[in-house]
Amino acid sequence: MPHNPTDHLWNKVASALRVARATVENSVERTPEPPFGFQTRVIALAREARREKALALWRRWTLRTACFSVVVFGMALFQSLRSQTQDDLMQVPVLEFPQPPAP
Amino acid sequence: MSDREYFVTAEMLELARQGDERVWRALVDGLYPNVISIVRSHLPGGADEEDLAQDVFVKVFSKIEHYTGPQPFEHWVSRVALNTCYDRLRQKRASRVVSFSELGIDEASFLARTFADDPSEPGEATREMTGELLAKLLAPLNANEQLVIRLIDLEEKSATEVADMTGWGGSKVRVTAMRARRKLARVLERMERDASKRTN
């Protein structure tokens, strides 16, 4: 990648850092090993993360099912009330007035 | 990864997806050197390194079903490690420019010798010192700029490789690198003036 001429200071510093790091890396152990207990912690946290993920999925679908049920129930109730009202309007109520008592 | 064979087989992957603990342990053992190398390159600091490496492996095992190939599994893990470091970098906002006088003795000495092209007495360059110095120099950069500068100028990756690792376009990588270098040039010019005042 072409570098701008004003980057010369950064180029020097980057080059020096690369050399310094390479020197340090060569003097330390080549294949670092995970510290004691690292694998156990990772496994425990990963299992917990998977459990949370499965639970979140279950909660989401339970909520969706519940909402769907409420909607279906609401529609059925509305339809039921609507048809009942229409039946009521079709019938002419027979009014019976009580007879006044004899004088 | 260049020193190690790709050791993850399809059978191991299937068992890992099922949560087989022995395979998980074997994967941690085999992939730890690569993961810690990426973490150390992008976020110096002993305590943070182990926590971040732990986060990387937890993400790998909890999202292992997202890996569908065809790239080797080890490359996918490297990408998860890089993205985890990038997410952590984004949480740290760009901070103010550090002046030369605020550097530690070893850091100032290292930088002064570099400015003067003085190869004599390289001094003690520990991983911690170079890491801290780099963190201070890159502090004014945002997360994108820090990531690109580390990958291109320190790990000597090409723009194409960086684009592939990050999922960005090539032009975004190049423009980000150019902006980062411009900021670094201003920082280092000021530090060079301060360094020469001290020696004169």
C-alpha cells in the first residue's frame, strides 16, 4: 500500500515496534497454554450462554403463541357477541304490562 | 496458524455442536495460541487478555452452529477473535493525545531512539512496554482506525486480507488507514519536537 511521505515517522515507529515484538516473541514460549482452570470456566460459561439462548427462544415462541391465542379468542368472542346482538334485534319484544288492581 | 496444521475435523465439529466437553477442551487447547496471539496484538494488558480470550471461546462454542465453511474452522475462530477485540475497542472511546512527557522512561527512550534512527543499545523491549506504548500512540484513533493500523502496519496484512477479515470494502480499509496515519503523523511530529527539546 503506498504510504504518504508525511507518514515517515509512523513508518519508523511501526517498523521498530515490529522488530521489538518479533524479538520478544522469539524469546518466549512458542505455544502458550491456557492458564489453569481456563477450559473449565469457558465450558461453564458457554453452556450457560447456550441455555440462555434456548430459554430466550422458548420465551419468544411462548409469548407469540399466547398473543395469537388472545387474538383468536378475541375474534371468536367478538363474532359471538355480534351474532347474538343481531338475533336479539330480529325479535320484537312482547311487552306485558301488569293490570292495575281493581278499585 | 502458519506453524500448526489445521487439526479440526468434521467429526470434531459435529461433536462440538452437540456440546461434547472433551472436544471443547481439545479445541481450547489447540486454538488457544492463535486466539491469545490475536488478543495480545490488539489489546495489551494481562488481565484483559485472559478475559477477552475467554469471551472469544464462549462465543465460539455458543455460536458454533453459525460456522458452515468452506473456510477452515481455525480461520472462522480467528475472525470471531478479531471481531471480539474490535467490539471491545469500540467500547473504549478515542481519548486525548498523549504527550512525550507523559510516556514512561522505557517508552520515551524507545521512541527517542527510533526518531534518531539509533540502533545502539536497543534497551529492554518487553511485550508489556511495546503494548503500552502502542496503546498510548493509538489512543486518539477510533476503533476502526486502530484495528486497520494494527492489522496493516503491525501485522503486515494486505488491504485485501483486512477487507476479508473484517467484511469491509477495500476502499473503506484504505481510507481508514490513510486517516489513521494522518492522525498518527501529527501526534508523532509533536512528540519528535518534544524529544529533541529534551536532548538539546
